[in-house]
Amino acid sequence: MATVIAIANQKGGVGKTTTAINLAGALAEGGSRVLAVDMDPQANLTVGLGINLGHVERSIAQVLGEDHVAMPAIVVASPTERIDVAPATLELASTEVELFSAIGREFVLREALADGGIHEGYDYILIDCPPTLGLLTINGLVAADGVIIPVQTQYYALKGLTALVKVINTIRAKLNRDLRVLGLLPTFYDGRTVLAREMLEELRELGDHHVFNAIVRTTVKLGEAPLTGRPITSYAGSSEAARTFRELAKEVVELGQA
């Protein structure tokens, strides 16, 4: 059975998609079979893993919407070995509106993963949630066993963390008792600045959740990788960024065994 991990934060630009793509790459490099599920209408995960949107005929929008297409019918292989993608398109934005009137609207993704037998085909299912606390993100969290929260090492990023944790606690209490926060992932870290160092220390001192030892620093290679449609482990395997995501993957695997 696959371990399902949502990558969520309602704040945009914190590195959710970057985390999803490159964690998938590091897990796949280690031999795991990974399904990356794109729950963001912007479809950056889909494109970042080398899928041409012009060739996508059916997407996660048809799975969650009134069409009720089975999940296996939309899954496509990425150019990276052992990584498949459940792609998104802009259609997903209107699907979220449809979901508001659906019965059991919070459970649609979880049921789609269960009904399609997808769990048996993968070791990990990574869900890239959109930068909102709307129904798409809630579906991702309800379907997940664990959640990774990328957090920019900046002042306002820490302030927004409280709202997300509150939503996660509510989902755990009412919709998904198995959901746990795997950890906070520091992103866009620049150790040359006092602010970044202070924010990282504050993140660790919060004490409520595990903070990953892997720290994602801003690098040129990490920005280039999505343009090639490959994870950093494939695009620049000897880079510092690739080593960081291998470390993150190792931590994720170990947390799953704990």
C-alpha cells in the first residue's frame, strides 16, 4: 500500500511544487515507485515533471468532477523513471466550484485513490496542493497519511503557519484521524542573512512539529530544473540541491517506518 503525502501551505511561493517534484525524484532514484498528483489548477507540477499540457486529454479535473473518471485512466508516465503523474489543467479551477455542492465533497480524492486501486501500484503518492485552504487542499489532506509543510524562512511565512495547522487539526478531528504532520520543511533559506538564521531558529523553537534536517536553499540549478521537465536529482545529480532532496527523502522514509 502506498504512503500518501500531501504537500501543503496556503501561502503561495513557498516551494510546494518544487518540494513535490524533487522529493518524487529523490524517492524514485532510491527505487520507489511514485505517483505525483497535481491538485493545483496552475499545473506547475505537471509541467515541471515533463508532461506537455497540450497532450493531456483527461486530468484530475475529470476524476474529481461530475465525469467521475477513474484515476488510472488519467495517469501518465513522466520522462523520469518510476515517476507517474496525475496531471492538472486549468479546468480544475471550475471543478473546485462544482465540488461545493457535491455530497461528501471532502472525500472525493480519497475515494478516487481507493476505487482506482492506485495504492497497490506505488510506494508513495505525493499530492501537490494549491496555495489556498479551499476544497482542493482539503481533499488532499483528507486523502493523505501525512503532510509536509514547506515554510519560507521569512517572518510572514511563520505567521501564516498557525492558520494551516488549525485546519489540519480540524481535519484530523473530523475527517481524517490518521493524518499527521510529518514535518516543517525550511525553504528559500539564505544562511548569509541574519533574518533567515533567526527564522530557522524560531521554527525549531516552536516545538510543536518536527523540523526536517534538510534545508532547501535558493540555487540556480533548482530554478532551472523545472524548465527541463526533470527533478533536480536527474538534472543536476551532484548539486547541493540534489543532495538536500536525497536527505529529505531519507528522512521521509525513516518517518514512515517510525
